[in-house]
Amino acid sequence: MTPQKQRRDSSQAPAQRPGTSPIAASAAPTSPILVWGGTLACAGAFFLCLLLLLAANASVALPGCGDASPCDQASKSVWGRVPGVNVSVAGVGLCYFAACGLAWLRTRGQVGVVARTVVTLGALVSALYIAVMIAERLLCGYCLASHVLHFVFVACVWLSRRPAATQAPRAGVGLALVVFLLSFAVVFGIETRTQSKARATSERELAGSMQALTQPTDKPTDKPNEKPSDKPQPTPAAAPATAPTTAPTPQPVTSPAAPTALTGRHAWGPAQAGVRIVMFTDYQCPDCKLLEAQLLRLMQTPGIRDDLTVAVRHYPISTLCNPHVTQNRHPDACYAAFASETAGLLGGSSAFWTMHTWLFENNGSFTREALAQQVRTMQLDEALFFRTLESPPIKALITEDTTLANSLGIAFTPMIFINGIELRGYTAPDALVRAVTALAATKPAKAALGSDIAFTARERALDEFAKALPRTLPERFARRVKSGGGATKGTLSIVIVGDYAEPGTREADAAIRALLATSNAAPTPSMRYSFVHFPVNQACNPHVPFTKHDKACIAARLVEAVDMLAGPAARWRAHEWIMQQGVLETLTLDTAAAAAPSFLDAGATEPLTKELLTTAMAQPFVDEQIATDAKAALDAGVTNLPAIFIRGRPVRTWKVGNESLLAELLARAAGE
């Protein structure tokens, strides 16, 4: 080799030599801190999107993300799904972060121009969504956190080293594209199946409501010989023939009347109509806004609008004015309700409906100045309006509505009654339009608003159970059965899926065990009771995304350990001991060992020592039993605790106020 040839070879850059990795040829690798920072940011955002996806498709309850929460509103809004593909933003986000994270790891933090451009565009999308959340007051904590982590990842990308000159500018894009498409296919399949099930449920419920509307039947009553027509009828409220177009003379502030059956203060429609709608609503409720749009369409439909009367009652999901809710999910809903009623009080029905429409257009959120501008536009006395807005008479009107709704068993908004019959399945496409159209086609008899009597909360619960379809429950649910009255074999099965630390589970269990103790004396068949574990604690239940009850696992493990060591009879004694008042709060291995002698049969010779219980509770078999119970519960469609099944039929409502309905539900099931 000549000296000149040697100089040419030695001057050749390593990246130019055949077989050398382009990544290895980079001048300097990306800092490990950036690599791991970007990886953790992607993993965190992926996990948050996964939680939101589970909440939407597997009915997993996330703290602060329940029904009517900002998370729920965001997911149900037009911003919650990607147009054209009908996949949730959370689902697309999950696919995006999975693709970005794996590509980032594969290239060790050295992504090309194309990838940098993609993540930059992604950051702009995150910025847009944050702006929307602020503007629409849809501040979902999980969503916001995922967008912040996205910004962290994008920052890591732009601070990272660029790949070597010979490396393709699309480094990592191929892998990212494959991962995105594969994960998108999975998410699309899951969401499509979930939506299909939800639509089927809504359509089934809607069909039942439409059948009840077009072929009315007698409603159940508490007294066997009492018919709905025997109940006292409320005095019909006067209703204008059409929605007023000019503001009436301002009326003085007066105290509201006592709550009555289905009527309203501001009727829109003729005084006598064949179709009478009373809607309990919340101005910050997304579903309420969707139903409001359908209502406006009906009021503009020839052949229907002249035979349709509507009244609105309020049920704000806010503790500021509604004593029947426990969370302030819609902090502006009370003020919105005050505003509509103040407008109606000062300006009559026309002003009420004008304000009502404006409030829904603004999602029930407004500033004082925006409200003042609307009041001036409506030509109301601004000073009098704001003096009246939070006055006792106005607040009393909202209290009247919430009290009535609570007596009717409201659990959510909207709650819609058509001619006294609750419209269920209202999430089905055009549910209200379809139901009203079907009813109008039957030419129903005209009556005044206020002539319809709806189910009470008690009647509603019994009716729901009567119409519930039996489910084929997993065999797992019959693993451990307690029979009532000393019977060896019962015919009336009842199952609770619950958590020892969940108050409702404990209360329902106490009621059922009390019935078990007297089942032989009652005119019903013997009862068979099963308790299925579903502790909301990740330490022993891998099917929940968070831990809510710290004592849930030690309680469930103790019961399973006692079963393993001393048999089913001892298991039920341990179960009953844990359910006693005050035991769970102080439950430890020491307190369990102290109570263990009471779990054993009288002739037992082997004591349940602390050491024995500790060893048994630590066995993998114990957690496997608990997790298998939880998986079976999910397979059975359990979404809330306690979940109660009587002869396979789900019990939606087992308690009204302080009254347990379990005895009557069991009696009805036995009678069938």
C-alpha cells in the first residue's frame, strides 16, 4: 500500500466505512438523562391515556372522573373524539405515545427530521386541547397531565442530538408507524365493541320506554288494590299556547308553591297537549345539552309542535344548592339555574326560555359581565335582576325542584318524563325525537301539564327490577354459599359483589344476613347467599387501576385464609366478624388472631394463631382466589359496588332513602 493510499484510508470517517452503524457513528450520543426523561414522559402519558380509555370502555371508576365530572364532560363533548374515525382522543393518544416511546428508545434519543416535525405538530395539538379545556371549562386532570408530559417529551426531542449525516432523516418513523397502526387497530376494535354494546343497551331501554308510551300499562303501587288513577291529581298549571315572543310585565317576587307531580313553572306549548314533557336538567350537563337540541327540533316540527308542551325543572349537580348530591361537579350549575328562574320571575315565560337557551349555548358557564350583557339584551332591570339572583325565593324554587326529583329517584341528569313515563335509553341517537314522534302518531288524548303522575323512587326501583333481564352468572359466584334458616339447600339465590371496606357493601350485607336469619319463618323459599370479592385495592386485585380502600386486601385475605385453614363455616364467621361495626377500622393481624377462636367450630382442636394466619394470608393461592373473583365480576358486567343479583337479575337500586327494598325484591323474585 502506498503512503498516499494509507493517508486516504486513515482520513476516511468511521461513518463512511462499510458495515458501521450510523447511530454509532454519531458525533456524540444523546444524554442518558434526556433519553430516560423522554421515555418516562411518554410512559406516563401512555398510562394516563390508558386510564381514560379504561374509564370510557371498561367502566373503571377514576377518582375525580365520575359521571358529570370535567373528565366525563370532556369525553362526551365534540372534542372527545377524533372526527372521521370515531375513536376517542384518549385512544389515539395512547397509540401516539406508544409509538413515540418505542421509537425514542429504538433510536436512543436520536430522531430524524420527520419525527421531530411529527412531535412538534403533536405539541401544537396538545396546546389546542389545553386552550379548549380552559375555554370550555373542561379541566380534566388526567387529560391536562398527559398534555404536560407530552410537552416534556417534545422538549427532550428538541434537546437531543440529531442523528449522523448519513442516517436517514426518517429515523424511527417506520417503527413508530407500525406501532401506531397496530395499537390503533386494537383500540378501534375495543371502542367499536364498547360503543356497540352501549348502543344496544340504550336501544333496548328506549324500546321499553316507547312501548310503555304507545301501549301504557298500569304502574305498580305500594298498595295492591290501589290504582294510579286513585291517587290525587295535582292542579294543572296554566300554560301558554305558544312560547311567548315578548316579555310580560315583571312579576313580584313570591314564595314558591309546594312541590307537586309532573308540572312546571314555565310551560312552552299549548295549555292542552297530547305530548307533555317534563325535563329535569343541569345547564352544565353535556347530555342535557344534546337533549335540548332535540327538543328544539321537535318544537320546530310541523304536526308535533302544536300538540307538545314542555316544562323544565332543575337538578344542578352542585352542593351549592342541591342537598341531594355529595360532589360539586358543576360549580356554575346553581348560578345558571338561579339566572333562568330569575329571568322567568322578572320577565315571565318568554324571558325564562330565552335565558334557558342562552345558558345552554354557553354550557352553563358565564361571567357576571356576560350575564349582565344578556340581561340588558333581554331588556330586564339589571339592578333588580342581580338583587333577585340569589334571593331566598329563587333558591327555594331550586330546592323545590331537587326535592321533587329526589322523590322520583333521580340518579343523574337529564331525567325526562313524557306523559308521566320516564324516557330511558336517552343516549340512543335521536331518542327524544323518536319517542315523541312515535307517541304523537298514536294521537294521544290531550291533557294539561301537571295531570301526569310518575313513579316514586320506590316504585321506580321495583319497576327496574321487574324489567331487568336475568344474566347467566359465572359459576365462580356459587363458590361459597351461605343458606338461610339452617337449610341445606335454598332456591332463592342472592349474590353481592363487594369490597369489605365499601360502606354500601357493608350495609347491604347486613340487610341480607338479617333476612337470612329469618328466611325459614318468612313466606319465601330458603335463601342462598354468596359474597364475591372485589376489593378496590391493587395489592390483591390487579383489575383495578388504583387503590381506594387500604383495609380491603387484609380483610379479603383474612377471609380466604380462614377458609383455607378451617373451612367454609369458619369463613362465614370471619366474614360476619369483619362486617361488624368498628372492626374494619382497627383490623390488623393482632386483632384478627384475637378474634380467631370465635371463627372455629366448638370442637376444633387446632387454634388459628397469628403465625398461622400470617403464613396463610401470604400464600399466592389466596390472592389468586381474590383476583379470580374480581375477574368473574367484571365478566358479569359489574360496574358499581355493591353489585347485587337476585336469581341472576341485577338490582339497580336496593335502597331508597333509609329504606331497604331487599326484602320486597326477594319476595317478588320468590313469587315469580
